[in-house]
Amino acid sequence: MAAISLRHSIHSLNAATKYVATHRPDSLGWGPVGDLGADVMEGIRRVKSQEGPDLIVWGSATLTPVLLEQGLVDEVVLVVYPVLLGRGKRCYSDSADPRELALVSSKATPTGVLLNIYRHVGSLRTE
């Protein structure tokens, strides 16, 4: 069973099959490309249930909250850079529900970048 990871992986991206959620399938020239079908969540469940490499979601502020809500995310990788911008686009919309994550591992690079891997636990418990 493939896992969904919100992890940056550039090494084999060009050779990997890309499953793209789009309303313009004719614009998918960066192959190989797999078809998720009209129901994106069902398509992701189908691909996730098959044997193969992990599925990686790369920086989608639209798709990621839906995948978390549907319980389709196994882990989240947050890359933290030692820079304060003070403004910019939020990773998630204001309507995204709070989620609980459990730290799996953390690694600091020589430049101060932190690679934090979290396991998705579920909805945030407030008790």
C-alpha cells in the first residue's frame, strides 16, 4: 500500500508518475502522468491502495487540507528555513480544520534549515 507523504523529493521527480488534480488535463505535458479521474479523492484512494512508491504532495494549499480532512495523509514534512518574511501566502485557508501531528524525526542542516517529519494523528483534540 502506498503512503501519502507531504515530502519534497526532487531526485526522481522527473521519472516518477505524476497524478495531477486539474480541470485542464490537456495541459499535462510533464510525463509520465496518471489519471485520477473525475472524483479526485476516489482516484487518490485507488492509487494509494495499489503497490508502489509513496505518493508525494508537493506544496498544494488547495489539495492538502482536503487530503488531511479525508484521512489520506500518512505523514507531513515541514521544511523550516531560518528566514522571517512577515507576510505572504498562508499554507492553508482559514476554513481548514486544526489537525494534530506527532513528531517522528527532526534534522537540522548545516545552513540551519530544519526538516521535521510528522505523522498525521487526526483532528485536534481540545479536551
